[in-house]
Amino acid sequence: MADTCKVLITGATGYIGRRLKDRLLKRPDLALRLLVRNRHKVRPEVLTRVEVVEGDTFSPEPLAAALSGIEVAFYLIHSMGSGQDFAERDRQSAVNFRDACIAAGVKRLVYLGGLGVKESASRHLLSRMETGELLSARPERLQTLWFRAGIIIGAGSASFEIIYNLLQKLPLMV
């Protein structure tokens, strides 16, 4: 029997993280651990199939516990909901996570950023770009896969809900 690969997902209660978690749960060769701020946001039927660590990238002890023994870590978090200082929080979160991954001996970090060019990017997209740069700044110690996606729209996503609400209020615009 093949060895089990230990995988951590941050942002597992978000739109992409939930879907990734559900897909990876179908893989018998993976053992999943989730780093979440609130374990009550994880569905009860999932709690029996994964290990959950409650904390965030600003809490060193839970972060170290979440990364202990992990081979692959998915970084699917952002600080957009934290107000005007989101870019600084994104920077600190990325550095904390990268350094904790290195300290824990994580082999691979997977990051999902956004498409765009710096010259015309929004503050949010600039922050996503900087996050990717910070996460991948130590290639000699941590292999980082940086995927870039355009807008992600699907039932339940923030983008989908905005478009849906616009259509409900302004149907003639379509």
C-alpha cells in the first residue's frame, strides 16, 4: 500500500477551499488537515474525515500544529474582509505562513492568486500578486506552485452572488 500524503488546506471554509476539500476527500492516498478560524463552519459529516486545527496565520502555535508533518499545504486565504489594512495583513499572513512551512519541513506550497498586470491592477489584485511573491521568495527551502486565475464564478461564490443580485434588481441591463 502506498504511503499517505498529508495535506493542509487553509481557507477550507471559503468558496474554493470547500470544493478542493470535497475533491481531495475522495482520494484514499491523502490525509487532510484543515486550518480554520472557526471549526463550527466545517460541516459535521466532514469533521469525522479530516483533522481540524482552529487558528490562523497570525497565531504561531496553532499554525505550527497545523503544519506539523504536512507535505503539501494549500494557501487559499486573503484578508479582503479585514478593512483598509488588508494589504498589510496579507503581507504578514504570507510571511508567517511561508516561514512556518519552512520550519515544519513542508515540501510544497500551493497558492492561488489572480491574473493581471501590476500597472493596471486593483489594490486587491496587487495584494494577491505580492502575496504570491512573498510565498515563493524562498525557493531553495520551499517549492511553491503559484496558480493564477481570473474571476471565479459559481453558485455560492461572491462574484456569482453580486451578478445574481444585480440581475434581480436590474433585469433590463442584461
